[in-house]
Amino acid sequence: MQNVGVVGLYVRDQDEALEFYVGKLGFAVHTDASNGGYRWLTVQHPDQPSLQLGLFAPQPPTIDEATAQTMREMVAKGAMPPLVLNVDNCAKTYEKMRGSGVEFSQEPTERYGSVDASFRDPSGNGWKMIQARRPD
């Protein structure tokens, strides 16, 4: 094994997710390809081009419809583990992202030697934005 190439998350609407991740967070589209009713959509952070974030709709044929519905409900409730976005300055990034229309569930808060804030994407996926500790 060399590295992880794609980390997937379920979204309720791929176009809505694309607008959020590209339009508000500044990610870039890597791949957007369809095969019948299935769409492979990945984006990447401009400073981390080796890792793609897959924005996938929970649907057949990858999973059955009952499981897909359960997954959509779980994501909407925020029940999936959060993703972590590392930033140099949490307060500055918070203000920039709020200006882009990102809604935060937690403002930048100092704790345990670092600063973090929380937001969710339109599907309900949680994100924790963390400013690394400064060396003493």
C-alpha cells in the first residue's frame, strides 16, 4: 500500500454538495463521471491534491434501497464521524468561510492548547476545523 487516494462520504444531493465544497470551501473538482444512474464525483483540497473527497449518493447498485434510505437519514442527523480540516488560523478561516455562506454550529473555541470550530455540510456531515497547537 502506498497511500489513501479517495475518502468517501454520503451526500443527499451531489450537485448541492458540489456547490458547497467547491463554491464555499474552495475545493476543486477532480472527477465527475456518470455511468447510467451512478455518478462518481470527487473533489480535492487545493493544498492536498493527492487526496480526493468522494461525494457519493447512497443508492443502488452500491447498496440496496432500504440501506440507502437509512444512510441518508443517518447523515442528515449528523450521526457520521466528523471530518477534520486543519487550518493555520481558526478565527481568520472561520470569518472567511462565514463570509462564503458556511453555517457554523460552534464558533472558534480555545481548548487543550488549540482552537477549533464546527460546521456541517448541507447533507449533515460534520466537520471540525482545528488550528494546531503552537509549539511552546
